[in-house]
Amino acid sequence: MLTLILFLVFMFLPSIPDYAEIHRRESEIAKLGQLADRIQHEPSDAASTREFIAYLDHHEEWDRTQMFAQLKHLGKTFQETAEAHANFKQNVLPAIKKGLKDSSGHVQREAALAAGAFGSLSKDALPELLDAMNANAHNDTGWFAADAIGSIGPQAIDAVPALEKAGKKSSSLANRTRRAIERIRAGADKGP
């Protein structure tokens, strides 16, 4: 019995962050929060946005995931002015596209959620969202990618056939694709 307990402890011990890692993560959350605050107050601030997005290049999956987790809260911020739109297109959109292709499913999931928070601004990430949805049809990354496509609204009308096809292939994705199609068509019915 003692051998089994020791085996389990040593097996799971590496997955438990030590104090130094916990402290590092707390510090990174604070840094990301400060950057997010600066971006929220000045959404055209490309330097702060690039510093924030640079977390996507960190080796640690946790850092990349946290960057997207905080980025999604800035969804409305980049919709305020033409300068904010330009900052989004130049800095944030490429990061979302890259995050949707990340080797980590956690990062992909958070990138899909972030894309959804930006609504129609994410329209240029449509191919990556469709790829993420199809590659992850049976998990939350695929579901959130379908939601993000729906959040793009009528500008995603060309994605409806792909959504219909994906919904037929995967019962777990069917409700999400149906809702996405409804959102897209509802916006398209309203006209410009």
C-alpha cells in the first residue's frame, strides 16, 4: 500500500506547481492585468498591445492561455475607434490566428473565446476558426470556434455551408453550429 501511495505522489508531483511557479504566475497575471488596463484606456496603444500579445511567444502554455483569457475581456475596447480597429488588425488578429493553431488545446480554446469576444472584428480569422472547429468538433475548442463564427454575424455568411456540414458530421457540435447559423442569418436579414 505504501508503495502505491508513493508511486501516486511521485507521479502527480511534477504536475503540481511549486511555490516559485505559483509566484511567477501571480506576477505574470499582474503584468497582464496592467497591460490590459493600459490597452483599455488607450485601445490604439500599439506598443502596449504588442507587449501584451508577446505572451503568445512564451514557451509556457499557462502564459499563452492566460494572455488569451485576459484578451477576451478587451472585446469591446477595440471596437471604439478607427485607430483601435487598426491596432486590432495589426496586432491582435494575427495573435488570434496563431493561437487557434497553437499546439495546446487550452490555448486554442482561449483563442476561440477571444475571437468570439471581438465579434465582427474577427472576420479575417474565419478560415482559422473553421479549421479549429473542424479539428476539434468533439471538444470545447470546436464549440467555441463555432460560437465565434456566429459572433462575426452576417459577414460570416459564406461560412454557413461549412457550419451546416460540420453540424451534420458531429452531434456534439450540431447545437453550436445551428446557433451560429441563426446568428449569422439574423444579422444578414437585418441588412446594412
